[in-house]
Amino acid sequence: MTLILSSLTYGLVAAVIFRHFTDAAGLRTTINRILAHVLEFRLFIDEPKLILRAQRELVRENARMLGQIALPCLMMAVLFVPFYEPLDNRLAYRPLRAGETTVVTAPLFSQLTPPPGIVIETPGVRVMRTRQISWRVRAVSVPYGEFAKGFDVQYERANILGLPWLAWFLIISTAAAGLIRFLPSPDPSAPYAPGGSSLPPSGTRSRRGTRDRTGSWSLSRSVRSRGSSAYARAGP
């Protein structure tokens, strides 16, 4: 549950950061250019000069894309720092199973008092170069007690359904970030009108004219009829 909640929180916050600190239209244009240059490799395979130019432009567009996403990526990396250490300490290692052995290391001249459920199998081995002493211990019952502070216990890495916790964190946070697509966002391609107002939708009538589906404006029937009547009265 801790992993799921942390991953969902990080994914949603990271998506909001990426959404507000990147130019979506510019990034989409850059990605389209990258795909176009990749297609050039297949289309102009017999033209070395064009291939070299496509490679140069591909490197340039990739550098441009990295520049466009550099700030949100840096912010997401900083955001990940407080998540990593507590999750790694909690989920990265599994406790000993009954009958398993491990090595406990402590500073030189320390005395190991095994907690309940743990027995010492070998006397302490001193390493003068590192000034440490190590014992091999075995778990005889589960759960067992906690080792004293200052004793380093070598636990095995834990897997969740065959994957480490960091892989699940990436999968869940990526899925959570995808949910941001369902939130309403301003359309960067919408026409802009001075003064902050948007243009009337296609086919909307007004006093002066009608906007057709192509976006062009034409005079309304009443305006045209008034203009024709005025022209007829002013005629010879």
C-alpha cells in the first residue's frame, strides 16, 4: 500500500509539473521533426549526402527536445529524492526466512547479542584492515527480533511479483501520470481574439455576419438585403 500511494502521488504531481512547465505545441513539433528525420533514413538510403544531413538534423532536434524538457525533468528528479530513501529501506530488502543465514558486521571489538529467533553460528572474524568484526548468524524462527543499532546485516534484495520495487514505482507512477490527460486543458490551437475573448464558434450568427465552417466570415442576409435596397434607391 505504501508503494502504491507513493507512486500515485509522485506520478500525478510529476505530470502536473511536466504539463505546466513545457510548451506542448513546441514539443509536439519537435517530436514530429524527429520522426520525419528518422523516415529520411529509409527514403534516401541511396543518397549519402541526404543521410548525413538527416543525421545532423536529428541530433539537433534531439538536443532541442532535451532543452524543452530539461526544467520539468530536473524538478521531477528533485521531487523523487524524498521518496527514494524511505521506500528503499522499507521495500528493497526482505527479512530472513527460517533456516537462512547471513553475515552481521560491526565495528571492531563490538559484542553481538543475538535478538530472539537468531543464533550465532561462527565466532567473530576480525578484519584489522577495515577494523571490523563479522559473524554468521541463522534465523531459527520467524518473526525474529531487531538487531542492535550499529550492526550491519546483509539482507537479500526483495522482489514484488518478480520485479524490484523501483520497477513497480515506475510502472504505477507512469500510469498515474497518464490520468492527467483526462483533465481539461486549454487548447493551444484555439483562435485568439484581442481582449481575451474567443472567436464565436463555427456557424454562429451575429449582427454583422456569419462564420462558415472554413473560418471565413460572410455578410448576413439582412445586411446584404439592406445594402441592395440602399443601392437601388441611390440608382438613377
